[in-house]
Amino acid sequence: MSNLIENIPYELFSYIGGGIFLFIILYKFFPKLFVKVHKPIFFTIGILSLSLGYVGIVVPGLPTTVFILIAAWAFSKCSERFTLWLENHRIFWPII
């Protein structure tokens, strides 16, 4: 498991996190751009952020809380089911 994590370039996490942050800024200032495609995009952002949050538990230096909060925000925009799942999760509910 540690060999798999060591082979992933650390910059990849920064690029994914930066892309998610850029999308959030664009959505905040230009919400009409995302009227028709917002649910799949928010679901994808939620899944990516949640997976980065899981990786952040294992990898030192990678923030977990930020990605879990982004996932909670994204899921609240697209799916009530995943929002409730994340809020009732045994690991992540204290973070949220």
C-alpha cells in the first residue's frame, strides 16, 4: 500500500484540489453557466473530494478536513442521499 502511495506524484493532489477550488469560484460568480450540467459536475467533485479526503487520512501533509467539507458542499448541491450518508458517516460526521 505504501509503495502505491509513494508512486503517485504529490503535485497531482494539488492540481485536483486547485481545479475543484477554481470550479467553486466559477460557480459562485457565474452560476448560470452550470444550470444544465450542475448535478453530474457536483457529484464528480463530491466523489473526487471524498476520495482525496480518504487519501488524506493515510498520507501525511494532505489535508482531510478541507476535502471532506468540499465534498459535503458538493453533495448538498446535487444529492440529498449522499449528503445524509456523509453527515451520518462514523469518521466524517465530526469533521462536518
